[in-house]
Amino acid sequence: MKAPSLQVAQWFNTEAPLTLDDLSGKIVMIEAFQMLCPGCVSHGLPLAKLVQNTFPKDQVAVIGLHSVFEHHDAMTPVSLAAFLHEYKITFPVAVDAPGPGHLPKTMAAYNMRGTPSLILIDRSGNLRAHHFGDVSQLQLGAEIGTLLLEKAPLDVALSETETAQKPGCDETGCSL
Amino acid sequence: MKAPSLQVAQWFNTEAPLTLDDLSGKIVMIEAFQMLCPGCVSHGLPLAKLVQNTFPKDQVAVIGLHSVFEHHDAMTPVSLAAFLHEYKITFPVAVDAPGPGHLPKTMAAYNMRGTPSLILIDRSGNLRAHHFGDVSQLQLGAEIGTLLLEKAPLDVALSETETAQKPGCDETGCSL
Amino acid sequence: MKAPSLQVAQWFNTEAPLTLDDLSGKIVMIEAFQMLCPGCVSHGLPLAKLVQNTFPKDQVAVIGLHSVFEHHDAMTPVSLAAFLHEYKITFPVAVDAPGPGHLPKTMAAYNMRGTPSLILIDRSGNLRAHHFGDVSQLQLGAEIGTLLLEKAPLDVALSETETAQKPGCDETGCSL
Amino acid sequence: MKAPSLQVAQWFNTEAPLTLDDLSGKIVMIEAFQMLCPGCVSHGLPLAKLVQNTFPKDQVAVIGLHSVFEHHDAMTPVSLAAFLHEYKITFPVAVDAPGPGHLPKTMAAYNMRGTPSLILIDRSGNLRAHHFGDVSQLQLGAEIGTLLLEKAPLDVALSETETAQKPGCDETGCSL
């Protein structure tokens, strides 16, 4: 399945806007988060930093996606800019474009369950993994390792995991 | 030394404004923080919650103090309200009153070095401990235990510790 | 209540055998452990080291008590000596004297529930706290702080906590 | 490079002795440890358990190797049996055969630097990774993921990492 396009209101940490087509040939990991989601701060974003620092940048691209679906007034781009500075996040971060309801557009297109959500896209632009909540480093490493070895698109089933369940935020994430 | 008064622009999690005089007879712990300070989120505020849940509420009062000295536009009361909700902080939180410069008034009156800062005030309203950065639970417990046993004001020297040093934020706190 | 005497088969990390009477005037913390008890290794002994390094040695004495009640052949003094070396434990450690059954004598005299158990004795030799399993640093700090402030014996009730429950070992300790 | 054979004095947690030839067709992870090595207890063995529980047992086999090179009297098979029981280790564990000096034979054949050491062997019996000290879960996951995807032996360079350095034990392991 082709990964849906990113729909972005604003970018941080990149000189020019990015598209998935631009990143074709690389594995793309999207970390969808909200700056006031405790599980994103304690687990999701540190994991994204770790991926950024573990794999070669010319093979694995890490992108943050600020997908705000609650407390919109509290998580404006002004606040996000300060957050990215204080938490020393240096990979490109996209502000998910507002949708008709409280859900932003990219979040809706990917049918995400909440934040943090982690998306893996292979070199050919196919959606290959979609996790919600805590993700095991060992499992994620195995998935990225598998994608790294691929030379051509394969017909691999989509893997999905999730740990958070009730609506609202808990230690593992924020649920719709 | 008498603890300086709190100078507060707005309160959260309390029906009426609080003063240190109102709290006379209790030990008061003030946790000064900024909502976008990583060390406050990972260490300072969890410690304040732990004190809140460990000691009897009629003997030890925990108060949060939102002392913003940077990124003022990013940490408004609207954002703070969402932060307190998502991080499930239930003790009273005061917004430190803006000062003439970038430093808020209570922070300046206590001569704080940055956030997180932790203040202990005894039953008679005296400033008894002032920590900046990480605080050992064992050390803090011993200090609170000492204050709990006191029946009358004593002439005890002020203890101070600090771990963060360079200006800016690191894992242990945000420094002036 | 007067703390029962230590009944010891062998000492490590001390030139001469110790008695509680020798330590009169100091607060004594006894950390009862087994070298193959996972909760002792992950929580109990690190906490004892922390107490050793946090409080003045002339006021608080930390003593390890190797109270083996299972797998006796696997936790001999020869193995214990290597364990203390590898884990860099430098406070005095007593081997609890074997009893008529599988329970060693000091463990029986203190009516311990298993390992790790933590005992606090005040300056006058009274048993003041008895914890089994995980101990909150904040709580322990408050107890030691209280004992430090005492100048003369007080009539304070014994505090007891416990977290482990089922017989056998789990993350929090090993239960009888 | 073909992985050297295991030279084993005694097995635990398996009905019959195992050889690498028996395991041909599976990826084999060998976790070399000493029961009194702090880094093995805190990091190495928990990682081996995680691999055991993350990947399909018919594709990835986890084997413990008790490679004692110091304190031989303190880490006998009797003590090891109690250790495996208390730490709930259920994968097969081999006692590395004593060598002419203080180094056991398998440890010498693999030219290990100390404990913990982690070895990965591919489906065709080739040595593919050799780590000493702390191993990143993300990195290990990627390596196992890569090996899982291979259908036939490839000519991939051996990866090696190490973190511990000085002789003796520290938090990351025990060094020769």
C-alpha cells in the first residue's frame, strides 16, 4: 500500500518543505506526536532521536509530525518552536495541516489511533509498519533492518501494534 | 530567614489564592518549574508528586510555581492549563508574576538559579532549604523528616545544592 | 523495643567483629539480603550504598546481613566474597549464623519476612523501622532524618511496610 | 567465517546437549556471561530474555554460555543452578569447558574480550556479529532483522562493538 502524502501547514528544522517523493530511495520513519503528550516526550521522541543517531542518514530519514488533536490553543507553532529548541530535536518536523474537525489531515489519512504513532515507509514509498504507543526497540530495529536489506519492493504484510487503549493520555500515549 | 512572599499572577488547582501565611503550621515545599524545561518534566515534577503522595497533606503542602524566564510566548497560562491536565498535576500551581525584566518576581525574590528549583519552608515560615537541579530523594526525605519532627522554630543553617551549571537547559534543569 | 543482637558466623569488610552495643550512639541501618535474590541486587543493595554515601559515617552506620534461607549450597561465604568484590560493596557484611532449620538466627530473631529487609535502629539501640521489599527513598530519608534529629530516645511506634507477598522471589524480593 | 564449536562441560535447561550443527537453519544468539558479573545481570541477560520473547523460537535460538574467567570457586555449577532458578532464565545454558589456564575453551576460541559478550550466528553457521559490553537494542534488532531476511549465506562483514575497557568489572561488563 502506497503511503499517503504528508499534508503540512508549516515545517521546522528544514530549509525547504519535504515530500515523501523527495525521500524516495530512503527508508522514512515518521514519528507523530503532540508536544504535551507525556508518552511522546518520555518514549516516542527519544526513540526517534535514537533512530536518527543509529542509522546512516542517507538510508534512513526521520521526520517528526506534530499532529494535534486536542488542546489546539495550547500547542501552537510558537509553543512548538520553543519545545523543539528545549528538547534539542534536530530532525525535520512538520505541523500536520488542520482538518475540518479536530483531527489534522495527515493523521486522518493514515488512520492513526493517537500519539505517539510511528510509521515506517520503505524505499519505494510503501507503508510497511504502523505502531501506536510504546514500541520495542528490538522490534523496531528488526523492522528497519529488514527494510534496509531490501533492494526492491516486496509484498510484505503490514505490521501493527498498539499498547494504549482508553481515550485520553496515559504513560504510553494519547488515544483518540 | 523568613521566606519571601509568593507574588502570583494566577492560580490553578485551588479555589482561592494561597499565601504562605495561610499555610503557617505546615511544612511547604515549592517546586519552581517551566512547562518546557526537560529536567522539570522528567525529575522535578515527578518528585513533587511523590512528596504530595508520601506525606500527610495536613502536615506537608506542595505548591507548584510556574516561573517562566525564557520563551514567554510559548508558555502562556493557556498552554500551562493543558500541560497540568495532560501531566495529571493536581497540587496548586501559581503563575509567578511577571517582573520588570525577563525574570518573574517570586523567582527573583528567592534568588533562584533556574528551574527546577525546590524550596522548603518550615512550620514557622522560615526558608530552610533551596535546591537547584536534581535532588536526591534520600536527601530530600531526610530534610522533610527533620522539619516534621520540629515543634518550634530552630536556628538551622540553610542547605543548598545545585547540579546544573551552564546557562540554558540540560537534563538536570534550566539555568539562568 | 530493643533491637535483637546480631548472631554472626563470619564478617567481611571489617577488621574486627561488630556488635550493636559497639554502634550505640549511631543510627544503624541493617540491609538483610541474599546474593542471589534479584530484588536485593537491583534495589536493596544499591539503596544501602546510597545511604552509606549520603549520611555522615559517624552518625549513620550501614551493615549488610547475608541471611540465606534457600539454596544454601549456592551462597557460601566463598561465593559471597566474590559477590562483594564484583559489586563493590564496602560496608561491613555479616553472615547470619545458621539456625536449627533453614532460617538463619538473626533473621529469625527479627522475624523477617524475606529478603531484602531493611532495619533501622536508633542511637539508643531501639528497633524503629522494619521494611520488607521495595522501600521508597523519600520515606526512608524521612525516617533517617527523624532519627538524626533525636537527641534522646522517644516512644515512637514501629513503622512497617512490605511489598512482596507470595513465597519465592520476584522483582521486589524473596519471601518466606 | 564459520563459528567455532561450543565446548561445554555441562548443560542446563535442555534435555540433551546442543551443538551449533543441530541449530543449523536457525539464527543463533549466544549470550556469554558470568553469574557474578554486574553488567551481565543488569543488561546482558535481560537483553537475551527479550530476544527470546521477541522473535519466533523456530527462527532465533538463544543460548547462554557461562564463561567463568575469574572467581572460579565462587561460580560453580551448583551456584549457577540456583542463579538460573532465581533469575528465571529458561533458555538453554552451557557451562563453558575449563581450559588450560583461567580462560574457558569456548571463550578462548571466540577470542572474547570479557563478559557480557553477544554472538550472532546466521542460518548457515557463520559468525556474523560479536559485541562486548552494552549493546543497543535498536542495533541488535537491526542485525537480527537482517539475518532473518537472508535466505542464503551472504558475504557480509563482521560487525563488532565494545563499550567496557579497563580490566575488571564495571557497569557495562567484566573485561579480561
